[in-house]
Amino acid sequence: MSLMLTVLLLASCASKTVREQTTQAQGENLMRYARNIAVYESDSGYLMKVSNPWDTAVLLSTHFIPKEGFGSVICFSSTQWSVFLELGEIDRVKGLLEGRYVHDQRMKDLLADGAVKDVGTETAKNIELMIQMHPDVILYSPYFDGNQDNLKVTGAMLFPFADYLETTPLGRAEWIRIVGMMTGRREDADAWFNDIEARYDALKDLCAEVETRPTVFSDLAFNGQWYVAGGQSYIAQLFKDAGADYIWKDDPSTASFPLDSETILAKAKHADFWRVANSSSLPMTYESLKRENAVYALFDAYKNHNILVCDIQETGYFEKSQIEPDILLADFISIFHPEVMAAYQPDYQQKYYHLME
């Protein structure tokens, strides 16, 4: 039997299973915050419907996940394998993309030992290696113009893991529960998420009635354009919950949009704070920012040394922050309202964001 025929037969069986389980799934959607996925439970597993974030009337995929989960997985994003790692289910992960960028030492060791394979990059995936690994599931990150048809030859279930497209902090973190269901560890994952939710809500309540809300804007110019986070975005929600007044809060967008530096300066020049991310291995400083772009020195947040920075490589931001929204929120509160955090947790140590020196 040819490989392609085998793949087609597996796909046909999988579709039949989904059709059968669709009629058995009962009750309400199990997800409370995530909007890109709905989950319905049956006696033998979970029916998962992943929505197309760019057209919510269309589904990206529908899959049935058995209660015992799957044996082997390839993860295309660090926010996926990091959950397997924290749940103690990393043995299920056989491969990942972009191994050279891994920050977590435990995963570095697994890659060095060959227990987990680097299967290439987002633009150059090693399809042949993935075929040899016989994964049950490939978790991929869906993109607006992305096409995963070339992965069908692996014979794996192709599952669009759309966590990064959620527009709320708890919506992103709730995808922890999806990995819990995929590994037969639903109760553990639910308990983990419930703890995150409780801590996040408690921190949010601290700033619900703050008397002053400092203004804040975000990000840096790139190739002549400044991509601004929309007013309904993930980062905008974090700013709001941390008791800050985001400069573009009234914008209806959930995604980032480009503006020129002149427009940014006109609107954000007098903002109290400025949030940036540093992807370099070298520390970002006020002098390095000024050398990069003289316009930066014109903002009040620059002049007053009120720039909060996240050192991406040092903190492992892309691996863990999405499943630690409560810590992100605490970092922001400790900067925007230090007196509030001092009263709530006097010994709090910032993990991701700090005021730039």
C-alpha cells in the first residue's frame, strides 16, 4: 500500500470518528475564556472545534480527542511544549521547531540527548524527519495565509493550536486545559488554570478602583513603521487590568496596525510609561535606544526614565509568559502602581518586565 493511500485511509477513518462523536458530545462548551476553540465532552473523549480567527463563521478544524489522550506529539510553538513540560508529560513530545531558540534548560537537555528532535524552522520544516517519527498529532500555529497541506503526508492529526490569537490573557492561558485533555491530565490542567485565574482576578481587583491611571504606549519602530497594539488586544487588556490607561484603548482592533513615527509622537509624546521588548542578547539602555532612533528621546517616558522593558532571551518570555498572565499582570502593577503591589506583596520580585536602567 502506498504512503499516500495510507494517509488518505487514516484521514477517512479520523473523519468518520469525528462524525460519530459529534452526535455524542454533550453539554455546554467547556472553555470559559478562550474564543478560538470550543470543547464538548462525550463519554469517551472531547470534541474540539477550532474557529478561524479571521472569519469566525468558519471552522479551521474539528477533532475528537480520546479521554486517554495521544501518545506522541510534535509542537511547532514553545507555548505548546512548555505546557507538556510543566504537566510532566514531556515524554509525549517527540519534536519541535526552532530548537536553537530554546531557553528552558530542561528542554535544551532533551534536545542534546536526542529525546526530542529539532524538526526545522517555520519556513523550512523537515517533513521527511517528521514522517519517520510517526507522530499522532502535530500542533501547529495557524496563520492567515498559511497552508499546512504539505504536512498531511506525515499521517498525523493536524491540530491548529490558536492560543496566540486569543485577545485576553486568561483566554490564552486557558489553552493549558487543551493540552491537559490531550494527555489524559484534564484534572491537573484544570486545577493549574483555576489557580492562575484566581491569582489574576485577585490582582485585577487591586486596581479596579485606583484613583489615578497612568498613561502608557507600546513597542518600537521597525523599518519606518510603528506597529501599535489594537485597543482590544491582549496587551491592551493587561494594561487595563493593571490600572493603566492605554493610549490606543479606544481603537477597536484586536491585532496590531502600523502608524508612522510622527503620528505616534503626536499622540504618545506625553504618556507616562512606554513598554518595549528587547530581543537582543545585549541589554537595552536609554543610550542604545537614542542611537537606534533619535525620535525616541523626544517622548516624556524616555526623558523621565519610565520605559519598562522585557528582555526576551533572558526571561524566556515566549516560552512561559503566555501561561503566566498573573505574573505579567503583577509585573505591570508593580511598575504602574508600586504602592499597591507593596501593600499586597511586599517582597514581590519582577520576572518579565522591569524599569529600564
